[in-house]
Amino acid sequence: MRTSDVYVGAALLGVLAGMRSMAGPAVLGRLSKAGVLDGAKGPLALVSKPGIGVATGIMTLGEMVADKLPIAPNRTAAGPLLGRAVLGGVAGAALFQAQRRSAMAGGLIGAAAAVGAAYAAFEIRKQAVRRLGWRDGLVALAEDAVVAGLGLALTSRLKARS
């Protein structure tokens, strides 16, 4: 896999985690199944276990449903934002380590992208509701579609390059 693919991959895994916290780990599960993460070692190798991919996929679907509920927390609140940063960081670190690169660098890229995407997606969603007059649930469904499409595209790209 080319260096640029690894950097872009870590950043996009972070973006996915910023938009839907479990989406980055779910894509890792798909990449693991495809053999892209075979080089992960130590604690990061946990993401390559078959059950992890299934569990994170189910959790992503659950998060997409829960996001539409009025009790869903603000993604930019301290707790949810920290969770997104951690999950984006773990995803970026795992990809980097599997490709024999610095897990720390991949983690920083993934975490930074997750935080940036959380704020950006939150603002875009607010603006779409306010300026376009769309219902929040409709905008949230569109966001889900973006997350799913980006996840599929990233998985396909990294599988083809590995």
C-alpha cells in the first residue's frame, strides 16, 4: 500500500469516527476481514479479531438509530468528543501499524480527523436544518448515507491497494 493511501486511510477512518463514532472501528473490521490489517501487533491486533468487526458493525447501526432520538447527546460535548477522538485514534493507529508505520502518527492523524469531522458534521447538520428548513432526522439520514458511502469507498480502495 502506498504511503499516501495509509495517511489518507487513517484520516478517513478518523472522519468516520467523528461523524458516527463506531463507523471507523466498523470499517477496521471490514479491512481486517480483507487481510489489510494482518500486520497489526499487540493490543492493536485486537481489531483484527473476527468478532470485533461484527460487533462494531452492529454498534454502528445502533448508533445510527440512536442518533435520531431526542436524547442523543451532542457529539461536540466533552464525553462524546473524547470517545470519537479515541476511536478515530485507535483506527488510525491500527492501520498505520499494520502497514509497518508509526502507530503514534496514525493515532494522532485519526484522532485529529475525528475531532475536526465531529465539529464540521455538527455545524453542517445545524446549518442544513436552519437554512434549508429540513428536519433534523432527514439531515441525519443523509449523514448516515455519507458515512456508509465513505466507509465502503475506503474499504474498497484500501483492499485494492494492499
